[in-house]
Amino acid sequence: MEKYKRFWLLGMILLLTAGLVACGDDDDDDPSPQVQKKVYNLNAVGESGVSGTVTFTRQTDGFTLIEIDLSGTTAGNSHPSHIHANSASEGGGIVIDLTNVDGTTGESSTLVTEKNDGAAITYEELIAFDGYVNVHLSASELSTLVAQGNIGSNASGTSNGGNGGGVPGY
């Protein structure tokens, strides 16, 4: 009987030790990085009825994902969009061409690592950039704007779920 007690005790000690070792590294010392994003409003220009947001999201590979999400666009249209230098009230040249907004979905996604001149630009630089976004009616009517909004140092966007005041809920 004494022999069985020793085996039982030894078995319990081994089980306890295995359980402690298995659970000993459950703490997340290196949690997944928080997604960093900044959202800015794009306002309708004139009577276009087109408005929405532009979102800058840091990617792990050094890219910045720039997503435009508009309402009021018309199916079948394609709306050129760009980032310009300066504020919208000052005006400025095109610095970064973005993917055209699809009129059916109102959406556009562009991965960015550099400006049109080839100079590198980071997420941090983009969200601090002295610029604005223009969305045009079409490639043949670039002089007609449908939506516009200041970005970076010219606007107060919302970061990571509510900091900075601008677009609620982002």
C-alpha cells in the first residue's frame, strides 16, 4: 500500500509541475501592436452631394493604406483623387496620386510609400502633412470637384478610436 501512495504522490507532483510549466508563459509581454489610423472628413463641394472620409492606416510593411469611402457617388463613374500640398483654401499642386474612387461602391484604396516625385513618405509624415484631398468628377472633368477635405496639419482627424475630434466612431 505504501508503494502505491508513493507512486500516487509522485504522479501528482509531476502533474502539478507540468501544469505550472505549461501556464507559466501565458502573460502577453509583447501584445499585438495596435492598429494606427487617422480619419479625416471629405466634404461635398457645391451641390455634388458627395461626402465621406479618407482613412490613413499604418501597415506593418512600411506602407500607408489610404482608403476613401464616399456616399452619393453614381454607379459607373470613376472619380480621380489626389493629395495636394497646402490647405484646401490655399490650393497647391498634386503631391500623391490616389486610386480612382469607384462610383458604384464609393471606395478607393491606395498603398503609399512615396510621393509622386519619388521622395519617401511615412505614415507619421502623412498624418502631419500640410495637405488636402481632392476628389474630381471624372478624368475628363478634373476642374469639377465633388469632395474635398484638409488632412494632416490642416485638419483635426480622429486617431485609433476617438482621439482628436473629427470623425466620431473611428
